[in-house]
Amino acid sequence: MSIRIENVSKKFGVFEALHDVSLDIAPGELVALLGPSGSGKTTLLRVIAGLEIPDAGRVHVQGEDTTERNARDRGVGFVFQHYALFRHMTIFENVAFGLRVRPRAVRPSKEAIREKVMSLLKLVQLDWLADRYPHQLSGGQRQRIALARALAIEPKVLLLDEPFGALDAKVRRELRRWLRRLHDEIHLTSVFVTHDQEEALEVADRVVIVNRGRIEQVGTPGDVYDHPATPFVYQFLGNVNLFEGRVNRGIADVSGRRLAAPEYDGVVDARATAYVRPHDVDIVQESASAVAATVDHAVALGSVVRLELSRKDTGDVVEVELPRDRYEGMNISEGKVVYLAPRRARFFINETPTKTASA
Amino acid sequence: MAAVLDRAVSGAAPRERRRRFAWAPALLVGAALAYLALFLFAPLAAVFYEALRKGWDVYAAAISESDAWAAVRLTLLAAGIAVPANLAFGIAAAWTIAKFDFRGKSLLVTLIDLPFSVSPVVSGLIYVLVFGLQGWLGPWLSEHDAKVIFAVPGIVLATIFVTFPFVARELIPLMQAQGRDEEEAAVLLGANAWQLLWRVTLPNVKWGLIYGVILCTARAMGEFGAVSVVSGHIRGMTNTLPLHIEILYNEYQFTAAFACASLLAILALVTLALKTWVEWRQAKETP
């Protein structure tokens, strides 16, 4: 079922959690809302669920305006970061809850409920835990039960709020692959919130990057990673180095080195910041058109070597990734001075670069 | 108690240190026990000793006397109304305070604590000022032939006022600690407000609720100050058990006074046993 969010705004006191946000989600899609904490991504999810009422804007599910509808009548499945299982009920009763609270006329029979619950527990591969209580389960198991419970009401859409946020790294990786497979099986329109870029890029069909209550970019994982639309997205997805330069008629000048910037064809001599991924920085022999830097650290990680350098002129830290064989051919050691030249860059004009450590 | 302490110390510290510091816990435990013996156990024993000093027959006669029975009935009636009323109020107040944000929330919390901070005598006087003959509503009430002060309604009102923080105070921190997630989950699964209350909210605070009710009941039956002001001390009519005991004592009927006091003491012991049992169950069920 499709979800359409139109010009939604939401304030908490003076804090603007969402500012005029619009988003379309296609039926059967798995979408990630990605952003730093406090960016408004969870608020957006709660607005779709009906747990928050937007100050302005509309929410449509399957073409129907649900903005005014009570959360209990929306038929959304919701998975909480901290599971929110009913602690005094068994796993079976937890999953059965959504069916048991239905009005008598539409409530399934006892046997039907039992069958449905057991089949859901099998789907999440935990049918052997039916008689346990939530506190007897591990975090990963609890989250799968929470998912089974959300699916029991046959929701129109599934919403997950940082579903793996409280789990340790290994379980988190397992569970997100499992979620992806599950989604491919049941094809339920799903939206999940995360602050982990790796998680969003690995699991989602499309990624929505949210910052300060606004949507920065929407696209496939490949899209947003390779073609970030804004400086924020560039910094948020993957590591990035910033170089100051100038752009003139489609040609950029970074420390005397010329690079193509075709998107700024019409721009005449403007200050610009070059955003360069670590693997797009070259280490060259001494030359006028390069930046001198000292090697601080070199760490070999499998087939690549990650170098951390500090620029001689500004002291800024630059990260460089080199193929291992190339690094070995170069005779670089810590403390040595080398020369950096961006090979490929994306330019943003007149942006004052935020000097945060890239996430 | 000493055994528990000993085990704790030997588990935590090496043998040498244990020997050196053994006198400190022994001294503290001894002091605490002596204090308890002097100020709690001795008076409690005295109540039963005085009550039974003239024999079982006198004791039985004292507590089966008609005025005494009237006092017991009135005490049970007042508690029987005050406790359910405060149970309903306590749940509603705790739910509102713990789960919703609204203007004046901290004012409400302060108001709930008011009976704890106000002297019971003052609480009683407030009712006299409002409902008494010279009070704000007094003339209107007497026109309609309704009597609140020096009558049962006044006693019930005073008891409700004095005991109303107990349930709410017990539930508010518990509900706040549990957060809103489970309730939000229940709502999204289609539960209505009634199902939410009975299937999610109340089962989660079950033991805190029972604990609050026990404390509330104990206080409702033992309340003296506020009830004393509004009661008027009419024998067999507006005397609760604590008031009845005071009258007997003032009339030098010591044995009868202590006999009735022993009823309250037994009640206190039962409350204590229930409270301990609830705490034990709670500890067992909480993961």
C-alpha cells in the first residue's frame, strides 16, 4: 500500500521537528529514513503511525487521508526500538494481542488465533518460545517477536523505529539481512528509521536522508552514495575530505589543480568547496599543484590502506585510501611529507563547510 | 539478620578484613535492634499485655460491647468508601501524570502530596470551615436537612482526604519508569482505552497497586486527627475505633481501651504481613 506525505510540519514547543516534509512511498517498497539524532526521522514515522498529530500537512495511506484518524484504527504495524513487548504476557499472548482486542464481530475464533500466532512465530523462527516471557529472551529474539506481533494484525504498512538500535553489532547485521529477506517474501510496504548509514544502504530499496526536520535527498542507496545532492548528504554518507577552491565556467581549481565541474558551466569565478572521498585523493610526487601533508597514521585494512594525514598549510586532517599494492610501491612511512591531489570531486558553491568529522 | 550480614561480608571481603571489621556491623545491628525493641516491640507487647491482663473474659466483653462494635462498623464503613474512592482517583491521577504532558502537571503532583504535608487536625478543620454550621455551605446544608459535620459523611470525607496520596504516590513513579511504549504498542494493535487499562496498564503496575491499597487501608482505619475534628465524638454514632479508644482511655477504662487498641494493632500486623508478602511476590516476578 502506498504512503503519501504532503507538506507535513510538526513543532514541539519552539523546536521544529518537521518542516514542510513531502514524500511518496510506493506499494511494497522498503524505505529507510536516515539521519542524525534529532533530525525528525522518528517524528515522521510517528506521524505516519498516528502517534503524533502534525501541525500542518496530510498523510495518505493507499490514497486515503488518514491524518485525522485515531492511531488504533490505522492498521499500521509498528516495531519499537526497545521492543515494547507486554512484559506480563507470554510470547504467545503478545503476538495474539492484536487479534484478541478486536470487537467480537470481527475477532477470529480461539483456534484461528492459535493457528495464526503459531504460523507467525514460525515465520520469525521462534515458535519454540511461545510459552516464555519477554524477559527470558535475548534482544534479537525480542525484536523478532515484536515484528511477529506487529504482523499479526495484517497491517497495511509496517513501520520500524530504529529496530536494531538496541542490539549488538553482530546480531544487528544478522537481523537486518533477515529483515531484508522477510520483506522480499511478504512485500509489505515498510518504513524504517535508522541513524546507521550502513544499515540504510544495505537494507533499503530507497533511502530518505533527513536533517533538521527537512528531507535532504531521496534515492536508491547507490544514488545517494554516489551522487549526494547536498554537502550534508556528502558528509553523512561515508567519509569525505573538504578542499577549498574556486569554480569558473565549469572548471574548478583546487590548489592549482584543475578539475571538471560541468554542473557550474554558467558560474563565473566563485568560491567553492570540493568534497572528495578518501579513495579519490591521489598521492603524487612533489608538484606545484598539490597540497603538502604529513602522514600521521597508516592502517592496512584488507586490500586497502587507510592513511590519515595532516595538511601542512591548514593543519586539517585528510583521509586517503590507497590500494595496498600501490601503497607498498610508494615507500610511505609515518611522519613523512607527501603531496595530495584530488582526482575527482563534487563542488558546492558558497557553502560554508561544517567542519565536523565525517560520519 | 546477623547471619545474612555475616554471609554478605564474608562473600565480599577476605577473611582477615572480615575479622577486623566484624564488630562494626554487629554494633550497628545491635543498636538498630535495641532501638526497635524499645520503641516498637515493647509498646506493641504492652498493648496486648494490658488488654489481656484482667483475663480473656474481660477482653472479650470489652470488644463485644455495643459501642465498640459500632466503632468497628463505622471504621470499616469509612475505610470501605475511602479506599475504593482513592483507588479510582489514584489510578486516574497516576495515569494522567505519568503518561501525558499538560499544563499544571507539577501543580497537580503538589496537590496530591498536600495531605502528607498538612497536619490532620488542619485537614479536619478545613471540612468544618466548609461544611460546618458556621461554614460556607453550612446554612445551605441545614436548609436541606443534610448533615456532614458531626456525622458519617464528614468522617468519610476526612478519611478520603487524609488517605488520598497513597495509591497515586505508589503508582506515579512506577508508571513513569515503565514509559509509554507498551501502551502505544497496544493502541497501534487496535486496543481501545478500556482494553488498554485492563490488559496493559493495570497488570503492569499490579503489585504497586496492591501495595498502595494496603497502605491506604491501614491509614484509613487508623486515622485519628482529622476524623476527631469532624466526628463530634457521639458514642455509638460517630466514633471510629481510634476515637473510641481515646474516650475509653480518658474514662480510665484502661483494659477496654487496650483491648480495642489491640484490634488496631492486629490490623497493623496483618497489614505488615500482607505488605511483606506483596514485596516478596513483586521481587520474584520482576526480572
